[in-house]
Amino acid sequence: MAMQSDAMRNNMKILAILSFLDGDRASKPLEELQHAQHKSSWSRWIPFVVLHAPFLMLFAVGWSWQAVALCVVLYLIRMFAITGFYHRYFSHRTFKTSRVLQFIFGVIGATSVQRGPLWWAAHHRGHHRYSDKELDVHSPVVSGLVWSHIGWITSDKNIPTDYSRVPDLAKFPELVFLNRFDWLPVVILAVSVFAYGQYLHGFDSRVTGAQLLVWGFVSTIILFHATCSINSFGHLIGSRRFDTDDDSRNNPVLALFTLGEGWHNNHHRFPGSTKQGIMWWEFDATYEVLKLMQSVGLVWEISKANYDPSACSASDDGVSRRPLLSQDSEVGVPLRHQLSQDGGAVLARSHPVELSSVQFNSQMEAGARSGYGDV
């Protein structure tokens, strides 16, 4: 009996530790938090303050070309994981891929310190449903610049994942585990970078593990703010080609730093399109990489909006005031909507595919009716 009692106590301790490390752990149950007011918790500001400490540590560790290269490479790879997979795949399901690859890029995205893929997708789907309205958790129009950029993440109300918004993703236990323990990839990356720096030190005394680790965190900080800028500046600064029911903007500077996410007004007009830059000069690096991945079979059924400027009537301010439909809306095979077994809206299509705005809108509406498409 004593041994059983000790085993139970040990199990309770393990469960308590796991609960503490669970990223979905919150001060109150999700159902209760949903009715709570948005309020910043100062204790949740501490990690973000600490995250910026590496900028001060740069003076201590110095620099090397290896460190700068690591910073740039980590930024580009992880930014693509966020834009291509956290956003265009997990949040909007604009293309398909294998279960293995979705997990791999989920892990890479988690190293960006932007929480797990299901948490990210659940909040983003809510953002599109209530964009720049009262229920939009990170609208600069409603709540101001600072709150939309970073403040909303410090609210206990937004900590747990609303799995009811992502039933199509929650059916994968490996993604749920990654979502709950999203700090694990961060630790693994940090240890790996430090070890790599120590290895390089044997060939170049100017490079150290601490140096690469600090520059790796600098990459994370820049990546974090670049992503958050879409939530904040992406709804404040830039042009509006389409008269969407929010204040989304197209911003070429943001597009440059976020590999194409800055064409945000385009995205809010065509949320189901893999390609966000619709004019020839709106370069979308994420789409180009995904197109390359499709050519070798890693992803498939990527899509893009079939936007015809000549069919657009604009008002004096240059903003389109009516739905845009290409004269040739059917490209390839006829398109049809189907409901998958998990209740998600699935667009049956060949590739490459061009969809009109009307078809994209119906795709979103079909998804909303199914309980999946709050995207």
C-alpha cells in the first residue's frame, strides 16, 4: 500500500509539472475566459521583455559572418514556415500536403516563439470572421496599435486554444501535442545552435556558441515583430485595392519583410487564395516557394485568385466597389464544393487553379456553414 501511495504521489507530481508546462494552461477554463474582458497581464509581459535582452548582449558576444548568416537563414526559413504553413495552410487550408510535412513545418513554425499551429490558426480564423470588429482580438482600429501588435497576446483570455475553431487540425494528436508543448522546439533549436557555435569555434576562434545563440534570438525577435506588423500596421498603413468590410491594407514594405504577407488587402478579399500578390509587380515569395514545392510533389492543389483589372469598376479613391469576376471563370476542370467527413469545406480542384472572387466567397461561406470556415 505504501508503494502504491508513493507511486500515486509521483504521478501527481509529474502531472502537475506537465500541466505547468502546457501552453494551453490558463488561469480559468476556456468557457469562462470567453466571457471575460480583454485585460493585459503584466506577468505575461515578462517573457517578451526578456526576449529582447539579446539585443543588449550583442555588445558582449560580438559578431561574425557565420552569426549574421545564421540570423538571416533562420529568419527566412521560419518566416516561410509562418507564412506558408501557419497562415496559408493551417489557418486557411489553401493547399494540401502530407501529414509528415505538415508536422515538420509545424515544428519549424513553433521555433518562432509564436505559439503552436492550432493556437495560431484558431485565432487567425477568428480574426477573419470578425476582422476590425469588436470581437477581433487584435484590431488596431478597435483596440489601438500597441494592443494589436503585442498587447493581445498578454491577455489571459487569449492564452488557451479554442479547438472548436480547428476541428480539422485537432484530429491529429501530434499537432495537438506540439500545440500544447510548443516551447519544446524552441529549446531544441537553442541547444542545437549553441552546440553548432561551439563546434565552429574549433575552426574559428571568433565564433562561439553564445554568439550564435544570441544572434539566433535576434532573428527570432525581428521575425516576431515582422509577423505582428501584419496585425497592426497591415490594417493602418498602405493602399486598399478592394472595398473589404475591414481596414486591411496592401503594404509593399511589409510584403518584403514577410515574404508576401504585406498584400493584406488582397488576402482579405481572397482569403482562400494561396497567392496573395495578384498584380505582376506584387512579388509573393511564399507563393513562389510553394509553387516550387508543388513541382516536386511536396504540396499540391495550390490556388490563386483570377483577378481581371479590366472587369473592375472603381470609385474616385481607386477602391473596387463591386465583386470581381473574370470573363473566363472556369480554368481547367469545373469546380465544385464538397464537405469532408470532418465537416471541413474542401474545394475539389485540379492545379494550377484560378478562382474568381465570387467562387472564393462561396468557398468561405460554405466553410462557415459547415462550422469550419471561420477563415
